[in-house]
Amino acid sequence: MSLLNRQHSVLPGFGLSFGISVVWLSLIVLLPFTALVLMSTKLGWSAFVATVGAERVIASLKLSFGASAVAALINAVFGFLLAWVLVRYPFPGKRLIDALIDLPFALPTAVAGIALTTLYAPNGWIGQYLAPLGLKVAFTPLGIVIALVFIGLPFVVRTVQPVLEDLEKELEEAATCLGASRGQIFRRVIFPAVLPALITGTTMAFARATGEFGSVIFIAGNIPLVSEIAPLIIISKLDQYDYLGATAVAVVMLGLSFVLLFAINAIQWWASRRHGGGR
């Protein structure tokens, strides 16, 4: 009777697949993070605070997260515009531009860093025209932002683009028939539907930017307290065999990333729920 009365899951094999997923997630994600945190405890609280509270470490953390946030916001705006143009307007070379968006995914990050440095160095193709104007890009925080914009743009475009393609044109036509202007249609029909995807893409771009190393290391210049990023601090400590110090900085980056991503996901959940309730 117990077998007959057992309630079966709607999804066949859910128990087994769920267990495998949890084990796999633990081995690939949770276990390394746990080991990282446990290793940092060997340093001791006072030494941990002294390590992560050093002036260079604080400056590098501010630069890494600040530049990542600025780059993510820039990508949110221009990534949305680029996705809009690709979906709504036909023009010559559209397929080529659509393919070029994925270039940062396929291009090795070191190659991207060298290419950007070649462009924006004081004697580079673009930098030589900016230098007389007093604009220095390479070897400054501005260069770091440009590199992070380059590697994060595809995340926003590829997240927003499918939503725009699947957006029902009937909703816009109905709003037009009711007398809504183009601005009202965008604010009340299009943007609320795209907002969850836009937040997702922006979050992914921000998460990628915080730990980016290869495309940034060349254009940053690595000047202490000016253009030195947190991943470089970690690499420098590893080169000096300061494994516990590198672990301490990594744990701080992990904690800050988790808090920020949790907050962004909460905003995304709120936006999705509000849009769903509005419908």
C-alpha cells in the first residue's frame, strides 16, 4: 500500500537528477570556495585585517569594483541600444555586426588587452589624437573601464536581444490604437518587459568585470594606488609566495561580489514580480 500511496514527482527522475546536480555544484563551486575561506582562517584575524586593510589593497578593491560598476552601467545603456537596433532595423552589414558582438567571447583576453593598449596608448592609433587634448586613456582608470566595457558588452546584448525579438508587436499596436505616444509605449510596454533581462545581462557583465585580468593588465599600467586592480594584487602576492595574503584578498573579493550579486538578484526578482503582477 505504501508504494501505491507514494506521491510521484511530476518530473521523472527528479530526485536522482537533483542529487547529481547538487553534488556537481558542490564539487565545482562550493568546495573550492569553502576551502578558500578555511585557508584564510590560518592567517588569524589581526593579520587578516592588516592584509586586506593595506592601502594598496583597499585602493585596488575600490578600483576593481568601481570600474566594474561604471562599465556595467555603460553596457546597460549601449548594450540595450545595440540590441534594439539589431532587432528593429534592417541595414547593410547587420549580420557582420551581429557576429562581431561575440568577438570578446572568442578572443583571448590577453589579445584584447594588447589590442586596446595599441589603440589607446599615447602613441597609439587613437591615443595619439587624444593626447594633444589632454585625454590620457591607457595606463589610467579610464583605460580599465574601456577594457571592461569591451569584455562585458556581449552579455547585455545577448540577454536583451531574444526578449526584444519575442516581444509581441500586438501590444505596441494596441497601445498605439489607444492613443499612446512612442515614449509612453517604450516606458510602459517595452521597457518593463525588457527590464528583467537587462538587469540579468548587466549583472553578468559586472560579475565578469570584477575578476577580469587578461584584458585589463596591459592597458591598466599597474601603477600602485592609481591603476592597480585587485586581481593583480592577488597575483603579486602569489609570486611572492604569500599564499595566505593572496587568499585573504580573494576572500574579500568573494564576499563583496556575493553581497552585490545578491542585492542585484533581489532587484531583478522585484522587477520580474512587479512586471508579472502588472500583467
